[in-house]
Amino acid sequence: MDSQRKAETRREYKEQVQPKGIYCVRCAAGAQVWVDSSRNLEASENRLNFSLKTGSILNGSLRQELALHGAEHFGFEVLEVFDPDLSAYQLAELLKERRKYWLQSLSAQRLHG
């Protein structure tokens, strides 16, 4: 691939609208659930899958469940996707509010911080 095509591909990728919202990670074997929000749901799913495969999970309770049950028992689930036209402020508030709702609704743990 020539440098002009690489630059064009890079630009096209950066211009794509990334899905933003709330997701959870479920352990089918242990019935545990972790919830988090993301400004890029696809990247969050990729990061989780990589972390599960390599065992590089930072969350202590998720790491324990992974050691007990193995990566094959974990799944990524999108709970909500937000309007891509929200302002940065609206998005930040909505991510925080809806993450709190899903944590309570699912009796879940926070995945990150």
C-alpha cells in the first residue's frame, strides 16, 4: 500500500463515528456482571477480548473469575448506544448517569474506576 493510500485510509478511519454507550461483561459460569461506559464500544470490546485472552485483566474480581472459569465463559454485551450527535457535555453526563443506572439495575460491579 503506498503512502498516499495509507494516509487516506487513516483519515477515513478517524472520520468514522464510533458507537458510544454502556456495556457489560458477563460471566456465564459465575453469574457475575461488570458494567462500564465507553466513547468507543467497538474498541472496548476488542480491548476486553485481548485482555481475556492474555490474562491481563486489571479488575481484581474479574481477574479472579477469569482464573476460576476461563475466558470462554465471558461475554461482552452492549446495553445502550447513544445518539452520536450529543455534545461532549451531554455525552459525559449521560454516560455517568446511565452507567449508574445499569450498575444498580443489574446489581453489577464497576469494571473500571
